[in-house]
Amino acid sequence: MKYLLMIYGNKEKWESISPEEWPEVVARQDAFNAKYRATGELLGAYGLGDAAEARLVRRRDGLPAVTDGPYLETKEYMASFYLLDVENEERALQIAAEMPLAEQDPVEVWPVPHGSP
């Protein structure tokens, strides 16, 4: 079964991490990623750009209409997502609890029951 793990953040949160701390933060996350890639349970880990870079695309009269995003007005935005393929929900929750940033902020866990071939 596939599960999506999501981490939220904002510019203020990322800027609160000092330049001296960043290498350790990145190393901890890289170790987490390597551990679960090695088990085959981590299919992909992706960090997103800043919310100011997001765009919304709609179709109006058959043509694309692009505006600045994100759609929701919120302090925090999805910063990273991870796709797992695990035996069951319990295993997805165990892996989410090991996410390094789970010490500070929650990790959202969503089942992915459908996929396109």
C-alpha cells in the first residue's frame, strides 16, 4: 500500500535554522532517506520550492490562465513530500515517526489507494 508523507513549513521556520545547523539537518534527513530507500519502502522524497514560486493553472475558454499561488492563504505550506510503499498503515506511521523533523512538527500521512498505471 502506498502512503504520502507531507511536511509543512514556511520561510520564517526555515530562516530560523542557523547556517551552522543546516548541515546537520540535511545530514539527518539524508540518512533517513537512505535508510528507507535501502529497504525499498521509500519510493521518492521531494522538497518543494518556496510558496512564492508556486503557480495556479486554470483553463478559461479553452486556454490556460496562470496566476500566482498557492491557492490557500495560510502561514504554512507543504514543503516536502515522500512516497512510501509499505505493508500497512502501521508501518507508514512508524516511518513517519522517524522523520527527523517529526520532533518539532507533525508529519501528515495520507493513504494513496489509487494510482495510474
